[in-house]
Amino acid sequence: MWDVLFTNVHLATMVEGYGEIRDAAIAVKDGRIAWLGPQAEMPAMQAVTVHDGGGSWLTPGLIDCHTHIVHAGNRSDEFEARLNGATYEDIARAGGGIMSTVRATRAASEEELLRQSLPRVLSLLAEGVTTIEIKSGYGLTLESEAAMLRAARRIGRELPVNVATTFLGAHALPLEFNGCADDYVDEVCKMIAPLAAEGLVDAVDAFCERIGFSHEQTERVFKVAQAHGLPVKLHAEQLSDQRGAELTARYKGLSADHLEHLSADGIAAMAAAGTVAVLLPGAYYFLRDTTPPPVAALRAAGVPMAVATDCNPGTSPMTSLLLAMNMVCTLWRLTPQEALAGCTLHAARALGMQDDIGSLEIGKRADFALWRIARPADLSYAIGLNPCRGVVNAGKLRSPAM
């Protein structure tokens, strides 16, 4: 006997293209997909609970595979100042920029970090998101980074969402290490062991950029992560080509993210390594960037393209994955099918979770979203509309609004 059965649905399995199965049903046993297919071909099985989907489309639960959603404070004052003529240099001299978020995050307790982050997470859950990646990187001390990661783990326990955590100690140079970047990288490397021992880290990230950390400094972090059995990923080629994508590929990294200035060599390296390109349109839009990532070249090389919100207080204060899907289509000419795959199939791969989530296949976790739409492309088409009518986490149906 199945635990749960959803009937009268259309499936977008995302196995090949949309993987459409119309007039379908999908069954759950022990939180996993036990059967799916045309309802007319359904085996003669019973289920403890049966839900009539009312003709809804059912997709894999959406996955936001790149966020900085745990932090304290916001930077709306800087946003307003820039629009009133202040430069980034003016704001930095006044103590603004990322360091303002670092100060707020360091001053916040774990409880306060959780309290401020929950509304942002709930916005994503209302749009059919069932898995979120959460990075640290606004504490820049062992104590504060651990508090961020503990808050992230608690989100996964207190809300119906699967949380993957990423240690991003090499995000920015704290003021106390001004002029001593190599010394701070030493400290970041020392943080990995205790954070991993506490079970707080699923992957390790860094910001490889002229205003971040060099290729060589990033590799030092990668070596320590690898020694602790942790996969790596990278903020790469956002503002300039630092060959970060090539470095990530050399370490068989899960993903290279941003990629506006990605080179042909970087694309080739990612394709050979199976490293996912994570596209982040929120930062591109918010910073009014004019250099798009090389989507056509990534597509031609067969590099999987994931899509994420990059939710953060400074460059992408966005808590809508549906909006991110529309943005990658309108700004960068992804197709709606590529956008949906970017938030399901390829996002799962960017987290190293492709064997468990990201598509509707027997044996995978029963994480779904049900939509009041006429066809899957509607999810990328509409701006500001949330057609989610239900979310399923490991087989348990809930309302989108928590």
C-alpha cells in the first residue's frame, strides 16, 4: 500500500526536457517516489491518503542553490544613497558596503539571525521551494561564522525545507586584517576543521576576485576543504576573469557561480569536469551590469546551467526564484525549459544532490510543487504572479503560505 497518491495531475518530470506526462498520477512510499506515470496505467494499488490535484501541473520542488539568506540588517540606506548620487567609494569610506553587514551579523545572536532570516526563507517556500543552499560569510570570525551556519541548520529543522550549508569564510577581508589578506586566509583555513567537526558544513566557497581573494589564496582554501572531504564551489568571474572557473574545475568543484566574465578556457574546463554554471540574475540586475554571462557558449559546450536568487543584502535582495527564472529568460535568453531545469535538475547537481532531488523519478525524495498553470512555461512567463497551490516535502502536502 502506498502512503500518498496524487491523481489528476500533469507531470513535468524534468528527466528529458520538461519530461511531460499528462493526465498522470504519482505515488509516495516512505517519503520517496514509488510510482509515476499516466493515470490510466496506474497499478491496482491502494493508498492511505489520496489527493486530487484538480488538473494542476506538478514539478519537482524548486531548489535555490545559491543564497546568503542568513544575515542581520539590510542595506537599503546604501541603495538610496547611490540613487542620490553617492559612489561605492563614498559609501565604503562611511563604513558601508559588506562591512556594514559584517558588523550587524557579528552583533546578532544566533536567535536574532534566525528571527531576521525566517521571513526571507518563508517567501521562497511560498513559491514551491523545497531545498535552499545557505552560505555563511558575513561573520568572518570562527564564532560568527559558526552562528550563521547553526542558524541555517535550524531553519532546516524548524521549517519544511531541506537546507544545504556552505562555508564562505573567504568572502571579504575583515577590517582587522586590512593589508594582511594571506594571514586572514590562514585563519579561514583553520576554521574549516572545527566547523566540519560540528557538522555545520556541506561545502566550501570563496570569492575569487580582484576585490576578494586571489587565485592562489582561493586554492589554499580549496586544498584544506578537499583534505576534509568537503566539495568546493566558487564565486567566479563576476567582475573580471581571474581563472576561478578553471580552478574550480580542477578541483572537481560542484559549481562556479556568476560567470559574467567567463572565458572560453573556463567554459571548456567546466564542461570537462562536470562543474555546473550557476546563473545569478539578481545581482546583474541590481548592480545594473551590462556584461551578461556567455549563455550561448555554455549551452554549446553542454555545461549545465542552474539558476538561483543569490539572496543577499548588498547586491541581490531578492526572495523570489520565480522572478529569477523570468530574469534569466528576458535578460539572457534562456528558454523557459532551461530556466525550470535550472531551478530543479541542474540546481540539484550544483549542490551534489542530483541522486536525491531535482527530477521526478522513482526512488527520489518526494519533494513536489503543484501549480495552477496551463503549461510549464508559465512559471517563467509571468512577473509577480505566484501560481503555487501546494507544496509536498518528503510526501507531506502543505499550503504554500506557512
